[in-house]
Amino acid sequence: MLRPEFAAVGDSYLLGRALAELERGRALEAAGNPEKALQAYHSAVNLDPRSAEAYVRRGYIYLQFEDQNRAMGDLNQALRLDPDLAAAYNYRGLILASSDRADAAFLEYAKAIELDPTAIEPYLNRGRLYVEQQDLDSALADLDAERGVETARMIEDAGGEALFVPMDVTSEPSIESGVAQVVQRFGRIDILFNNAGVLGRESSVKLHELTMKEYDRMMDVNLRGVVFVAKHVIREMLKSGGGAIVNTASISGIIGMPSQGVYAATKAAVAMLTKQLAVDYAASNIRVNAVAPGVIRTPMTEGMRPEDPDSMFESVSQRTPIGRVGMPPDIAEAVLYLASDAASFVTGTILTVDGGYTAQ
């Protein structure tokens, strides 16, 4: 019989090898070699049967190979070992969604998000499933053609149908052309997410430092763009019998924030425009609402303090009751709700999505 100290050394050696195999598997996955990654995860599980992460990774590889029974078995085992593994719930959601068990899949994605609200993938998977359930087609309009085309490709890869149209929201002919292309492709527009906006130097300077050029750019994109995109989409919604519009406002348009005078003015205007349009078009079966995000971590907001964005977000997190800044999926979920039939009795609402920042 081995003395306890020798047994401990043996266990440490096996655990070390298991971790090495787990890391090797991850590297092989990243290199696009799932077959060899699967072999590495087999070794990791054999060396350390208590490694929940090894079961999760092996389960995901089985899922890629469409071996759903083995995948679900590994994911279940992972959760028996560690009930707080968000990735395991996310992957179980994928299996259930592919088995036409959408309601169960939504519950798995919700649990994954509850455990790790900063993970993007569960939000994306839940959004894709929602789109599939609603049988929605997507049109994306932006100045950034490269990202627009890439996003449309991602939607199509997930099984949806998508169209990218180049659009400059400061130009009414560009807006009119873009809307016409969407109607030509899909026949109608049922939902508009009116999300174009800018957040540059002009959004973080005091009024006495503001130039006319900066003022015009902020007004042109953040307000005029919202007005005229809504104008041309509402014309189409009137023809087809209704729809839902979600504009992007901001908590800067609700409470005073340092050095955001003109930006705040545009967002306050969007909020009031939303209420006015809701009243004007309710009888035409067009609902109009807005989301008012708090501080959301995006490349645009990182640009407000490019030398040290982490410290800026940490400072905001400390002043936010939920204890973190927002992520893009937090806004996407709110928009999906306002655009969906679940919000059929909701119009003229400005939904703050700010982790409780404005509730203080």
C-alpha cells in the first residue's frame, strides 16, 4: 500500500497531465483540428474523471460531430461535477434547439446567461432561436459595408436569410434607396431597430468647446437619421398593416451626465419623438418604443477613453447597482422584447437598460 505522501504525488502528476491534455485540446480546437482535440479531451477525462471542463469540451466536440447522445451525456456529467458551468447549459441548449425542443432550449440559454451574463454566445444562440421561431428575415443597413456583409453572412450561416444594404442616415436619398431595396427583397418591413448613432469627442466636451461641425454631425446622425429612417419605414408599414419600431435613446437623455450636452439633447429628443410617434401611429397598428442604454462596453464607448478603457468601465461598474457595465446582448434582449408580440400592449415606452444606474 502506498504511503499517503506518495499517493498525493501520484495524484498531482495525473492532474498535471490532465490539465496539459485539456490545454492541448483547446489549442487543437483553435487550430481547426477537432478530431485530434477529441483525442486530447479523451485523455483528459481518463486522467481526471473529476474534470468538469474536460467533459464540457469533449461534449462540444461531439456536438460538432452531430453525436448528440454522447454530447448530452458529457454535458450532463459536467453539470453533475459543477452545476455552475454556464457553457454546459449553452451547449445543452444547442442540442435541444436542434431537436425541435425550443422551449427547453430557451431555459438552458437563460440559465447560461444567469451564470455568466458577460458571455456573448448564449445571447446569440437565444436570439437566433427566436428568429427561427418567428421565421424572420433580416436586413442590415450601415455605412460600414465590411461589417455589414460579415454580419449578414453570420445570420445566413445560422440558417436565416439576410440582406445588407449600404446606407448613410444623414442622406434622405440613401435612406429611401435602402428601404426600397429591403422591400424589393422581402416584400415588407415589420420591425425597425433604429440604432444609428455617434459617440465621439463631441459627445464628451462642454458646450463652450463645441464646434459647429461637431454639433451638425451629432444632430445629423443621432436625430435627423432617426427621424428620416422612421419616416420611410412607417410609409411601408402603413401599406402592410402595421409593425414595430424600436429607437435607441440613452440614459444621457434622461439624467444629467458630465460633458454630454448635445449628445444628451439628441437622445432626449429621440425619447420624446418615440412617444409622439407612438401616439400618432397607434391606430395604424404601429408600435413605437425605445431602449435607453446605460454604459455599454462596445468599441465606440471604449473610444471615449482609448488610453485606458478598463479603468473607465471599472469606475462605472462600481457606481452601478448590478455591479457591472452592460454588454451588447443586454440591449439586444430588450430590443427583441419590444419588437415581439410579447410587447403587443407596449407603445411609447422608454425602456432603461442600465443595471439600475438611473434608479439611484
